[in-house]
Amino acid sequence: MATMNISLPKEMKSWVETHAQSGRYSNSSDYVRDLIRKDQDQAAIIAHMQAKVSEGIHSGVGSHSMDELKDIAHKRLLGS
């Protein structure tokens, strides 16, 4: 595993140490790795959603009214 040294303000250092000592993490590095994994997951979700938005924009003008779209969304939400 590679090593990286970072500088943090005192308040952030205290925050990391408090969370690392909470019992959920084995040490500060474990806590920071978890934050990075969560950030990577969030970035992947955002990229996926952006791709869907771009796909929708490039698909052209739809044929449904806003009320029809709301109805479709509501039915999908309810699993109908």
C-alpha cells in the first residue's frame, strides 16, 4: 500500500481522530480510506445520472404532456 502524507487544520485532525477512535475504524487511515471510497461511489452515481440526463437531452422532443409524464412516474413509483 502506498503512503500519502496530508496536512490538516487542527479541527479536521481532531475530527478524524475522534471518528477513528469511535470503534468503527481501526485508525485514522482507515477512516480516510472509507471517506475516499464513499466519495468514489458518489462520483460514480453522479456520472451515471449525468449520462442519463445527457441521454434524455439528446433523445429529442417527447410526445407526452407533463401530466402524462407525472402519471407515468407515479405509476412506476407505485410499481403499477
